[in-house]
Amino acid sequence: MRFLHTSDWHLGRSFHRVSLLDAQRAFLDHLVATVSDTDVDAVLVAGDVYDRAVPPLAAVELFDDALHRLAGLGVPTVMISGNHDSARRLGVGAGLMGRAGIHLRTDPATCHQPVVLSDEHGDVALYGLPYLEPVLVREEFGARRADHTAVLGAAMDRVRADLAARPAGTRSVVMAHAFVTGGAACDSERDITAGGVAAVPAELFDGVDYVALGHLHGCQTVADRIRYSGSPLAYSFSEEHHRKSMWLVTLDDRGSVAAERVDTPVPRRLARLRGRLDDLLADPAHDRHTDAWVEATLTDPARPHEPMAALARRFPHVLSLAFDPDRTDEDELASYAQRLRGRTDRQIAEDFVAHVRGAGPDAAESGLLQDAFDAVGGDAVRKEAR
């Protein structure tokens, strides 16, 4: 049996205020074409279908269109909710959609009830474990602690109990949205440490043939049978070197796994550039980044005048600008924190301006600072006199 494993669509998300709706539409076109061309038996979507609990209408329409197209192919699709999704909203109409072959698994209480598919070798039980927020589901699972390991472990105990009651030789797939130990995180994933330690051990999934994971945005293999598909698009500059893809998974008659990657469309390359402004603007080595989304970190000792405008003339798609000045230990600006002791409020403010800007305030700015401190001091005296 063959599955297409994907996750973390984050429909409705933007990239540094640039809409990704067209890129997400192109990905879903690619997904539907891959399902048709590879003759898969099921599509697995391991959570974070949307980017937020109440997605914009355009994202909902895109999702609706994708479901209609997948249902039209006659290929079952199994989806779970992730930590970005509203499980209850995503699960609306699940019973009706299940009749069309779109199986939404968003209720933790039913995670042990699989979607069962069959081939010439027998049954395959697909268990969908939605994202389990420990504090909210601890009572449902009777977990001893409100942490990720306890509640996910309890959910897997229910899965193994159901699997044990099925005919011998039944193969199994578990879908989960979690941070499994051994996975590599990046900047665009929402922290799930609230409620306990975020990472859970891979051993929690013992006893099943394949684990289709979501949450981490880099495609990666925790073990041969435990894999993250990663997000189909880059959602932060920390994903600059990610190869975005889906897993095409084949499960043989004995439950052994073979997997190959199917690349997804790249709307625009990412580039993280670092250096002094003049160097970034002049270095011919950066010509290849002209059409990329660019994150620039400037190392000039003093902040240049209107650097974003200058960068945009060479890199039309520059989206992010940061400053990390090159300063030696001997540079008086580098010892700013040590120079606070014994300084007046005005001196501290002037030092701060110099520390951030690379040059202290001029006479007019110093006068404004003094006026501000005089006004604040006068207010304090008047309050004490009342």
C-alpha cells in the first residue's frame, strides 16, 4: 500500500507580510497531480492544515477546493488537527465528509478508532492522533501528569489495545503532531512547551509500522519508520537550506517501509546575507540573490542612512533587515553596560543613542533629552509634595 505523507500546510500564512496564497495554491495543485500520477492509496496530512484557529476566508476556500479535488480522485485522505488549528472548527462536518473519503481526525477521544483500508495483503489501520494539549486532554486519557509524554503515551496505549484486537497481520500507521526527540526544529514552528517538556521519545510509537509526523518544518527521518514530511513551503529564513518535499511511502505485506521524497514547488529562493552595506551592494557574488527573498544583517559599526531603500535597489525582494555591528573589545561602545555605573540619567540616554546608532546625539538632541529629564523630574517633585 502506498501513502503520500504531508503536513504543515499552514494555509493563510504570509512570509514577512508577503501573501503565500498563490504559492499554497500551486502546492495543492502539485499535490493533487502527484496523487493522480503515483497511484497512491491514501493521502496523510499530519496537522497544521491552517496557520491559525480562525483562518481567513481565502484559506478556507483553498482548503475546500483541495478536498473536492482529492475526493474526486477517489483516493482516501486522512487529516489530523495540529497545534495551529482549531480542532473543533476543522472537525465540523467530519462525519459527512467521511462518506466522501475525507477523514478528519480532530477528537482526542476517538484517536483509537482507525480508518481501515485494504489491499491484496489484508488490512491497514490508519490511526489519527490530533495535537494533544496536555492540560486539556489529561483527564480524557487519565494521564498521571499534564505533559506531552504522558498524554501521547496514553493515546498510544489505546491505539495498541485496538490494534491487538484486530486480525493477525493487520498493518498499522499512526499520524501524530508532536515534537519527537531527535527531530530538528526551526524558527517558524510555534512553541509547544506549555504544559510540560515539549519533546517526546520515539519509543512511544513502538508497535506500529509507520509513523507520519507533523509539526517540525524540515523533512527528516527520526527512524526508518518514523518520519516528518516537513512543511511544503518555507515559512522562515531559518529554512533557507531546507529541501521542501513530501514522503511517498510504500508499506509491504509484512509492514516494512520504503520511502522516497517528492519535491514541492519553490515560489522563490531564500537568501540570508551578512556584511557591511557597501559590500552587500557591490559584491558580484550576490548577483545570484537578485530574485530571492532576502534577509540582510548589516555589520556596519554605525547604522547607515536609509539602508532598506539602498538594499531594495539591488535586491527587489528584500524582506528583513537586522543590525549586528562589528565591534572589538576595545571599542568603547562594546562596553556600554559597564559604563552605566556612576552615570547620570542624561549621560545614560546619550550613551544609549551612541550604542545603538554608532554616534552620540548632537547639541539639539542633547537639549531635547535634558528637557525631557527636567520635565520628568519636575513631575516627580510635584507628586511627592502632594
